[in-house]
Amino acid sequence: MKETSWGAVALLDRTLNNYVAWSRHVICILCLSSGLDLYLDSSFHAPDPCLEPCTNRNWKINDTAVQAFLLMKCAPSEHPFIETCVSAEDIWSTLQKHHVHQGPMSQVTLIQEALSIRYSLSTPFAETMLLLCDLNRHIWDMGAPTSEGFLCILMLLALSADDSLSVVHDAIVSGLSSSTSDRASTEIVAHLNFEQQAHSMAIAHTVPVPAEAHVA
């Protein structure tokens, strides 16, 4: 069984586990603050300002306080994801989506790993099944694969078939992991075109040049 499969799951698990630990800590603090954790619940609506103006004003004051608390507890790198949020519940749900949906390249990587797994007599079937279940759960937690993501999967699998292209495959995966583009397939094509040109130039340099011209 490929170690990289366990590595992909472990990396995603660490990311999600860090978020889970952080969210539990935040909820505990809000619970100890006179039930302010209710402001993270989408069913806890603001009172009608016409019928209950004072209660509505207090609700808004508390919600603003919870928003400020969440901003203080977030890493600066996460502020761009929540800067347009209008309520504490909005911030909370946005952070959840950001951490559970790790982006198309994470999903592409996990799907590629899942498709490469094979049952073997050298590995207990139950162990392989457990790995497949973990990968499947993480993949669908990120949402349904898009046509763009599936095209990337096909291209990366095609590169994986030839061991001599492993360096090219790894370079593409590394580049896409840090990319912010939503057109990953375009970046893959651009990288492959560059590799093709470099390969063609290398072949051209190995072709011997005659020392002198010969008359036919």
C-alpha cells in the first residue's frame, strides 16, 4: 500500500483536527460568557426591531462583540475570508466551510490517491478498506467534484502512468497546491507545454552536426 495515501489523509486530518480543537475552545469561552455561543447558531435570529427595539439593540451589541472576539481569535491569514461577513454566525459558518472545503487541489490529490489504491495479499483487506473509507469521507466532505477538478485528475493520472514523468508530476502538484487560480487544468497544460519545449530542445542538442557538407 502506498505510504503517500496515508500521508494525504494524515495531512488533511491534522488540518481539520486543528480547526476542531480551535472551534471547541472558542465555543467553551462563549458558553462561559452568558450563553454568547447562541450567536453562532443560525436559528438564533435577531428580535423584531419594531416589536422589541431594546431587545433587538442588545442582540446587535452582543453579536458585534462575538464578531470582534472571533476576529481576535482568527489568524491574520483568515481575515480575508471573513471580512465581508455581516454577523457572528456568518463568520462562524464561513470559517467552517473554509476548513472543511480545502480547495480543489486537495480534493484532486485525495481522489488520485484513492484511485491508485489496490487490494493486496501482503496487506490486510480491512486495513485497505479503512483507508478507502477515510479517503472517500474526506473527498465528499469537500463537496462534489467539478468538471474542472475531474479533468485535473485525469491529467495527473495520465502523468502517473510513466515513472520517468514523476518529477514533472510532482512539480505540477506542488505548483497547483500553492496556486489561487480556479483554472488548474490551464496551469497543467502550460507546465506540460514548457516541459515539451525543454524536451525538444534537449533532443535537438544531441543530434550530431556534420563537420562539413557533402556533395550529393
